[in-house]
Amino acid sequence: MKQAIWEIRHAVHILQQGGIIAYPTEAVFGLGCLPDNLESIKHLLQIKQRPIEKGLILLASELCQLEPYLAEIKPDILHKIQSSWPGPTTWVLPTTKQTSPLIKGQFDTIAVRVSAHPIVRELCRQCQSPIISTSANITGEHMSYSVSDVRLQFQNQLDYILDGPLGDSDKPSVIKNAITDQIIRA
């Protein structure tokens, strides 16, 4: 990872202070905040103009960061999701009753991924937490593939933009239901 250490540390500091950042992921720039800060999530949803009912994705550097948000997972399901991670597959799994509707939306499930992107992994590692992830675009607008795309859509509504290379996926992560194997987003 060629990212400067101070840039990631600064992004982590912003997240820990309740800020919203844009950052590179496997395919597009994402918007994120920490999932334990409900005010930050509300603000993120507001600037993205995303309905609460849709829910958000949690990205992590390892499965244990996601466990507080997940209901018990059967061993065969656990094996299936772990064999795809780290990587660009987002799995929808049953969530706990304690998970905020700001994260899970109108569902009793939650979308989660252990990212293979080195910057995302380092952000989560240093925060010791998963991070909220949603594409860095106003709902219905074009996705952001560069810092200039992010700036064009959000002007100065974000607390920090962490520049860096995107991963080598040419489209956002596949989203699958881990129980039914239904593809939610191809």
C-alpha cells in the first residue's frame, strides 16, 4: 500500500471524531463513518440523500469486527462467506435486534463484507471497527471513480477525502443473500 501513513491516521481520527469520509474501495469511492455513531450515519444519509429504509453496508478488515452486528451463523454458511473473503462479495446475513435501523434499514438482515482493499482494511484495523460503506454519490447520480468525482458531487460536505487507487474490480461488489444464495446486486 503506497498510501501515506499520516493520511490514513488522519482519516481514522476524522472517523473517530464522528466525521464522514470518502475513500477508495474495490471498484468505486465510498462514503463512510463509524457504525456506533448514529448522528454520523444520519448525516451521511442526509448528504447522500439515501432513504433510511435501504440500509447500508459494513466493511471490515476481519470477520470478528462484524460479529457484534450478526446473529448466530450456521457453520456451513460461515464457511461459504469466509471462503469468499477478503474480497468483493458482500453477504446479507441475519442481524441482531440491537443493530440500528439506520444501518439495517427496514430489514432484519445486514450487508457485510471483509474487504480486500488495503486502504479499507487499514482504516478498519486502525479504527478497530467496521466502517459504514455506501457509494460516494448522491442517490441516483453517477458513482465516483476519482477524488474529483467525489468533490463534484459533494463539494465541501465531507470531512475528509482519502485519495488512493481503486481496486481492480470494474463494478461495485456483488451482493448475495448468504442463506438463500439469491443475488441482490450482480
